[in-house]
Amino acid sequence: MSAARGLGAVLATAVVLVAGAPAVSAAPSDAVPCLGTATCTSGQLPDGTPYQFAKPGKWNGVVLVDMDFAAGGLTSALTASLVGRGYAVGGTTRTVTGWRIAQAIDNQAAALDRFEAAFGPARWAIAEGRSMGGFVAAGAAQVHPGRFDAAVPMCGGLGGSVGQWNQKLDTVFTLKTLLFRDTALPVTGIPADVPGAQQQWISALAGAQSTAEGRARIALASAIGQLPAWGLAADGTTTPVPAWWDAAGLENGMYLALAGGPLPYVGQAMSSRRAIEQVTGGNPSWNTGVDYGRQLLSAEPEHQLAVLRLYAEAGLDLGADLRRLAAAPRIAADPAAVATFARGIVFTGDVRVPVLTVNGTGDQISTVAQQQSYEDLARRAGHGGLVRQTYVRTAGHCTFTVGEQVAAIDQMWQRLRTGRWPDVSPRAMNGLAGDGRYVAFTPPRFNRQYAG
């Protein structure tokens, strides 16, 4: 437990004792039995964000704080497993903060304060979560290292707020320039009719997918944007992993990641960008000065090969398309919007507590190349020893099993107990997860690193 966090817990205890209330180790007055022998407490933070925690009867001293817990986490299979293993679990929701990431990060520390005021000091506090929750967990570790002892961000988009949305701009801009230049499909300035914009994009991509020229250009845009070449079918089932030499299979996987499955990349590129533009008051993304020919060289080698083969099969000139991209008018960002967005969280490499990341190799939303940026910045800042990264061979966004998630959390607890990193190799992680899908993986270099 950090000195700062320990002092906060002591002060919280003192306040309660001075008021004549029972010692903080007793259940709070609003606590209710839950999950068998556990005790739950809940309430609201000053900004109206709900929080909720469950503390098991036999507590191991660890509390897990997750941005999305109060939105149904109490009934999840993951929570049941963690509480059964002795972890206290809880957190907030994103309903109030949305893309106000700095506020969401601060709320994690505030929720931890409420837990410790109710139940007493935790031995260790771990920020964890998935998707935006993983993004916020890594942010909490960077912003509040005096309150959190570690973080386990899963599928968290660790390219940071500005970097990951510049990358998404690259994908959509390339598609618009090469396939839909004369259409009204939005890239930035997303209209209020978000469902309409999403459907227009998905329909346009479905049409492009039906032609050899369209498939070649979809592959190019996906390679530039570092999307996976593996996706989920429309019903959410996992498709076979394409072989490295199967250009058609790889392109179909790119298309499924981009416009198919239950959470298509282009759909999120519309809905979240609209929300971000509303929060920041403008456009926080740019591609001025970007060389898309160089971006293509950052794609995984098999994706580059697929692009070459598909262009040849379609009778298209790849060089000519890259020149068209180079000549296309660029999109400039609103400096004020960039500054506002960057205050949400830009990962700088200033890692002061252990961080164990988990990412799916086929995640179309939190693209796996972003993990490379996070580790690279930490290493360059001299904090690489505090970061370990793991990869799960799975398609779709945050499609981990309960066992795979518990394995990561258990290994972080081991790191906190011993002060040394345990074995986080795929073999060790799969042994803990039970039939897990952890694999050895090296992500490509993230092509839009931004550290402020």
C-alpha cells in the first residue's frame, strides 16, 4: 500500500471514529448482504456517478476498481469468480462522464476513497477494466499512483486519446478518398443522426466488398489503420483464422472487423467520434503531414502482402492510389479540441506502479498495435520494468473468458505480494486460465504514437 493511499485511509478512519461511528472495519450502515457471504455498499459520487462495491467475507486485502462495475458488474460471472477467490470488487459507471476521461479517472480514486471509508484500508488497490474501462484503468495508474498500487487494463486502447483517434481517422480517410470521394459519407464532423451515418457507411462498404477493386482498397485502408485481418461473423460467432498467405481470407477478416460483426469498427468510428467532438468542442484529430505510404509499411507483413496480391488481382495500380492519398487535401485539427482531448489521458510512459496489459490479437476497436506504443513509451521513460504485456488469440472487442481475466488479475496480485513479476508467458497464463488462448505475440509498431 502506498504511503499516500495509506495516509488517506488513516484519515478516513479518523473522521469516522471522531464522529462516534463504528470502526471502519465494520459494515457501513447502508451495506447489504450480497453474493452469499459478501457485503455490498453503493452510493453516488459528487458528480452523480454511481458506485458500488462487494467485499467478500474472507477478504484477501485486494480491491479491484473498475469504471464499469456499477452498470451490472454485480451479476457477472467474472465478479462471482473474483469474490469467490477473496477479492473485493467494485467501481463506477461511464454514464455520467462518457468521453470526459479525466473526470472518469478521478472518479476511480474517489470511488476507492468511498470503499476504504466504508470497509477500512485495502492492502492493495488495483485499477482494472475493459475497453474504455481498461483505458481509464491505465490512466488511473498514471495519474493516481499514490492511490492505486497496480493496474490491469484489458483491451484498453493504450495508444491514448489523441493517438488512437488519429489512427481511426487514417482508416476512414483512406476509405473515403479511394472509394467514396464523391459521397456525403462523414469522416469528421459526425452529424447528430449517428445511426444514419453508421448505416450509410456500412452499406457503402458492403457494396465495395462485392467488387475486386473495392476489396483491394478496403484491404489497403485496413492495413494503413492497422486493423486485424480476423473478425466475427454477423451473429457474433468467431470465424476461422485466415492463413498468412490467404489474401482473400485476410481481406474478408479485415472487412468483418471494419463493417461486420456485432460492433463494427466504422460504426464506433461514427458514434464515439460524434461524442468526442461534442465533449472537446471541435475536431481533435488530424492527418496533416502524414505519409500513408510509410503508414502501410507499419502494417503486419502478411497484411502488406495481401494488399499487393489484391491490387494485382483487381488490375489496380497501388502506387497510383498511394499518390492519390498523398495529394488528397488533409484534415487539420482544432488546437483547442486537441488540448481538451489530451487532458483526458495521453500516455507518456510515466508508469510508477506495475501494469499488466491484456489485449486480443483480433480486437477491431482497441487495435493491438496500440499496445506497442504504451510499452515503448514506458521503456523510453525508464519504466519498462513495471510493464508486462500479454496477448489472447481472440477476435472481437474484449472477448475474453472469465478464466483468462482472472489469470491476469491473479498474476498481478502475485506481483504485489512478492515485489517480483511472476511468469506471464502464454504457457503460465494458460495454465492458470484453463484452456486459455494466451499466445506469444509481437505487435506492429503503432503508426500514430502521440505522447503530448
